[in-house]
Amino acid sequence: MQKNKSFEIRPIGVIHTPHNEGSQTPIQPVFSRGVQGTVEIYPEFCEGLKDLEGFSHIYLLYFFDRSAKMQLQVVPYLDSVKRGVFATRAPHRPNKIGMSLVRLLKIENGILTIEDVDILDKTPLLDIKPYIQRYDSRADARSGWQENISDDVAGSLGKRDYPYC
């Protein structure tokens, strides 16, 4: 592939949540326990939802459409040190792609009801992938600089004092 070749990605739907302000949105689904939202799949993509109802969790891949800037080094929300953006989940990425693991509660008429959602309301959805425990869970995983953040600090800062948490 050529170095600067561009390509087009189009949304397959839109994510609806109670989160209207980025500064008040929990920073990960684990800090949004119990917060529900919906995912509206555009009609031309609804056929692709076949057999998804058997999965308890799904990954949502979406576009950080309200992230105005791109930075290769950022100070993550849970830290005070500049880190490479690829070692974080910050929204200020070159391609502005976000990913969240959410609980799938039901699917009805092209609408997915989800829980533990940490995504801004009206965010464009790019793709859905099922969470498969046998492939996605790793007991020997390392978490880099995040391992130095205590669970208490992460829990306190990650919720951002959002009223739904």
C-alpha cells in the first residue's frame, strides 16, 4: 500500500447514549457499569446482525467525530506524563477510531440495546465485532504504564463523577 493512500469508510449506524459532554463521559466501559444506550443500524446493514444475539458482549468501533485535533503524544486522563498516543486510548488519534467493549442486551428491528457504554451520544458507528472469550481474553497480558495506576485512582478518575455511575 502506498504511504499516503487514502480510503473511504462510511458509518453503518449511530450510537445513542446519555453522554452529551466529553468531559463528563466515563473514560472506559468498566466505569460506565449499568449505563444503557442504543445502537441504530442503518437499514442497508441490518442483515449483518444475523446471529449476533447469541453474544453477551460486542466491540463497537466508532469515529471520534468531535475530536478536533491529532496529537502523537498526549497526557492520558489517568496520568500526568506525556505518552505516545498509540500507548493510550485517547481520542486525538491520526484516524480517530475508537473501540469499546459493551454488553449486548437485545436486538430489535435494527436497534441494539447495550449497557456499560462510555461513548458520546450520536457517535458514528463504523463496525461491530463479537467478543469471544476464548480468543479475546489473555491471562498473561501486560498493561504497560497503566500497571502503575492503582485501581482506586483509576476508578475515581475514570468515572469523572458522572451521575449514572
